[in-house]
Amino acid sequence: MKLVAADGVQIDAHHDPGPRDLAFVLAHGFTGAWNKPAVRRAGAVFARHGGVVSFDFRGHGRSGGRSTVGDREIDDLEAAVAWARELGYGRIATIGFSMGASVAIRHAALIRGVDAVAAVSGPARWYYRGTVPMRRVHWVIEKPTGRLVSRVVLRTRIASEGWSPVPPAPFEVVGKVTPTPLLVVHGDQDAYFPLEHAHQLFDAAAEPKELWIEHGFGHAENAAPPELLERIAQWVMRS
């Protein structure tokens, strides 16, 4: 299915039907796509409890445009949420991983309109370079050679002009998510963002909110075990 974001970018999306009372909208991490194995595995877990809408962020997979690495992606997520509404789902929860977690928080704070938000392995602030993997990510995003590698090898097209202005960081807007329930999930073995990011998000958020620090969990959808995804689904259904 081709959706159209508010600024006209075409977004490739997929629907796994389920009971019409609840839809999970999955927001993948940087360089991900809805048809990659990790996202499909996650979708299969959530599909036990409701419909699943997954999609490619701009610049990723079969979507058009170029990635703005968390800024205009809130329009992509809103297009997917709007499609879930059109499909007839009564409740909608967004589940974001890594970059997708930052987008899910910013979407719920700035556009609103969902019933629950789970942010898994998300950054609290921009420009974090405190780990080797994040220094590599910044090289990919900021350097012409890095963007070439991203386009050719990672199949991710990144906008070259950067942010102007710099969008509010997740921790700066997460307080506006309320009264929507928020779940922050982070692993103590995350090689990209240390636990301080989860605590910064949680501390800046308003109730209702929960923080899960997962022992042995690494980063985002690629590392998320089915048991954790099942618990997230159960949290959504209780919210």
C-alpha cells in the first residue's frame, strides 16, 4: 500500500489484519524496513493481539524521499496511523524502535491522536556520540562518503542538507505525550544508547508512564526477544 505523508512523500506500508478493536503501528529503526526479518518477527508477535500496520520511513526500503533521521518522519508515522484509522481500528498504539522510538514520542507529543506509545531503545537527545556505534552512525549521516555507503550498501537514502532548524529532541517534548500512556523500554546491553537515555526520557515524561530496564537486552528490533515483545503487547492491552 502506498500512503502519502503530509509533505507529499510516498510511504510504502503493509497491513496484517486483526481484530478491529486494536492496531499496533510499528516504527522501525534507522536503515530498517517493514519487510526486514526483525520487523516481521515483531509484527507476528503483535498480530496475536490485533492488527499490525508496518511501513518504511522516508528514504528507507520502498518509500520515497530521503531520511531526515527523526525529523519529518513524524509525518510518515501519522500517515500510517491515519491508515489504521481508515481500516476501522478503534484503538491505535505506536511501537517505535531506536530512531522509530524517537519518532513515536515526537509524534505522540506534537501530532497526538494515539492511545498508547511504546519507545524501545530510543535516544533521549540528538547528536549523541558517546559510543562507537553512534560515532559510525554520525559518519554515515554527516559525511558524503557515509551517505554514499548508506545508499549503496544499507539501501537508505539520507538528506544531505541536515536539520534547519534543529527539531526538539525527544526529552524536550516527551512531557506533552500525557495523558497518553507511555512505556520506555531499554536494554542494559544496548551498544548504541546507554541507560541514561531511558532515564532522561522517563524523568522528563508525565504520568501515566512506565520504565522497563531489560537485563541482557541489546538494541531495538534486531535484539528484541519474542517474550519482551509479548509483554509490550500485554502492556498496550492494559493501557
